[in-house]
Amino acid sequence: MSLTSDDLSKIGNLIDQKLDEKFDKKFENFETRLEQKLEQKLEEKLEVVRQEIDDSVSSVESSIILLTKSIRYTDSSIDRKLKPITKSLSKIEKDLDAAIRLFDDDVTHLKKRTTRIEVHLGLQTP
């Protein structure tokens, strides 16, 4: 019995069909499994990144707390150092006001006296 070209074509089609079925069966869940594995790897990487971000945020928060404490300490230190300076400036200001009043009174008194003397001597005043 000899095989015709039509028979060989049918045999080839049958072999192709069987191979396709085997490949389909073998790779039936391949895409789903691949997606699951990729998703799992992505979640693992994301968890590492999340942890690094959390660590960084914690570090930044700690730094902010330390800076805040340092600023408060520096502020109170400046206030302590400025207090005596402020007192001294206030005292200088009071002393200066007193000196100005004294000299102003003296100058006014001397002007009046000078005017009386000029009038008494008959000198012309400017």
C-alpha cells in the first residue's frame, strides 16, 4: 500500500494537531504562573524599597527632632546672653536721658544768664 500525497498531508496535519495540543497542554498555565512569579518578585522588591523609605523617614524624623532641640537650646542660650546686654543698654539709655536733661537745663540757665549780662552791659544780642 502506498501513501498518497493527500494521505501524507492528512498525517502531517494530524501530527501538527497533536503537537499543538501537547504544547497547549504543557504551556496552559505558563503565562499565569509567569505573571504570578513576576508579581511576587515585584512585591519583594517593593517591600525592600518600602523598608528603605521607612528607615529614611525615621532617620529624617530623628534629625528634625535633634535640630529642633538644638534650636531651642541655642535660642534660650542667646536669650540668656542677651539679657545682661539688654539691661546694660536700658541703663545707658536712662543715663543718657538724665545727662541730656542736665545739660539742657545747664544750657538754658547759661543762655538766660548770658542774656541778662548782655542786657546789663548794653551789649547787642544776636
